[in-house]
Amino acid sequence: MGFTHIPDDRLQRIFALGYDYSVQPKERIHLCNLCGATEHTQLAHIDRYGYEATAVACSVCGLTFLNPVMSGEAYADFYTKIYRPLVSAYHGRLIDVDTIQDEQMAYAEVLAEFLRPWLDSRKSNTLLDVGGSTGVVARELVKTFSINAVVLDPAADELKSAVGAGLEVIPGFIEQYDPMGREYDLVTLCQTIDHLSDALGSLRKIHNLLKQEGLFFVDIVDFRAAYLRQGSIEGAIKIDHPYYFTEDTAEVMLSRAGFKVLQKNYFSDNLHVGYICSKKGIDSTALPDTTFVREYFREIRYIQNARR
């Protein structure tokens, strides 16, 4: 580790975990997950925890991602053993299956109100909450809209909480999920898309899981908001996020996955951006405006040098 902008006490807490990111199995990405381009610009060499993680941006569309990135097996082990302790060490407070639920409930109540105008006017019987954690969001949507919910998540201890609340659960990642013909009226991907190993493939899979008149909700951590808030590119990079979306790249990816954005919401944390979407035809040629891409790289260079 060597990120000098990390406070010493935070660095010591992270170091005490003994997690060696450098030895984790990794895979190099050759094609941009959004547009398929092979030209990538390196943006950062280290992440907010101090790990030597390389982040690049596609020179064609601006999608930002870790490269190389940990393998699926390494991430499964990471989420089982180290994710919550690492986030706890970063923030200097305990963040676990019990303490996260109050925060998740506040989020769930906001989400339910955002979805209400869309769901009150239609009959929706089934929900798949991808990356649904302890089931707090699913429980709130069940209570508000009388919907039958399924929670998909790789964290066994968090799924226990969802089971305890009477929810159907499926352990695992969306990338490996076999729906066996099931379709859903509503699919939610809450605070999860940044964690996926194949973002576009997962969105297209969700498109296939959704009934023709169904709705899809997804939110992103707006990478531009994150690095502007941090005043640092490295401060917005973290090994638990393979992908870093802006509004432009997120909306193009939704279009390429076959979704039409019906409504966008800036959450009150001024960091997350949420989208309610319906199904439409796939636009496999959609790209961000070239002006955005050019200005994106200019802004990144400014942030990299503003406090030097």
C-alpha cells in the first residue's frame, strides 16, 4: 500500500485486515464492456484503500473500469470474507449485516416513493431484487405494493436475514443465475451495478427476465460526482467496484441493453442517480456524445493536477 492521501489511522485499520490484493487472481480486460473498443487510457494506479489497483477509461466511450480485475472466484471470496470488514475499516465504524439495515431502510423508503407513481397504476405481482442483501428493500416493496419478492445475493449471512423476514432467496450472482423460465414484473438492481463482473451482459439478462410490460430500476454511483467530491480520482476508485459509471455511460449502456429510461432521479446524497426503465429494442450502436468523452478526460486531468 502507498496512497499517501489516506489518513494514517485509516491506513492502519485497513492494513490490520491482512488482505493482500496483489496476490488475488485477476483477469485482463481487452474489450470495453460498453462499446467493445480496445483503446483504454489509464487513469489511476491505486484505490481509496491504498491497494495497487489500476483503473482505465475506454478512449472511445469513456466507460471506466478496473483492469486487470479480480476473477469471479476471487470476488466471491472477497464478498464472503473481507468486504464488510474492509468498508468498516475505511469508515472507522462497524458495518455488518445488522448495522446496515437502518441505512438500507432509509434507502428503501425513498425508493418506494420514487416507484409509487409507476407501480400504483399497474398490476405487479413479482419482484426480483438483484443484489438484495438483507432483503430490507424487498420487504419495503412487498409492504408498499403487495408484491411477491425474490432476493438474489451472493452473501449467505445477509440472505439469512431475508429468509428470516419470510422472503424467497436465491444465493449467487446475477451472472450465474438460472431463472428456469421465470419472469418478473419488476426487477431492481440497487447499489449493485458497479459491483458486477459483466455489466452489459447482466443488464441484457435482466431484460430477458423482465415481462414485456415490466419495469426495471437501477441506480449508479455517479463517478463524476464521486471524484469531484473527493477531489481525487484515486479517492473514488475502490476494488469492490469493477465499474465506474457516469450518467452518459449508464444511459448508453441501458440503451444497448434494450431499456428506455422513463424517469431519472438524483438521490439526496448527491452521489447516486436512479433510473426507472421499460423494455424497448436493443440499440447496439449507441454511444455517448464525443463532446462528453473529450470533456470527461479533460476534467479528469484537471482533477488529477488541481491539488498537486
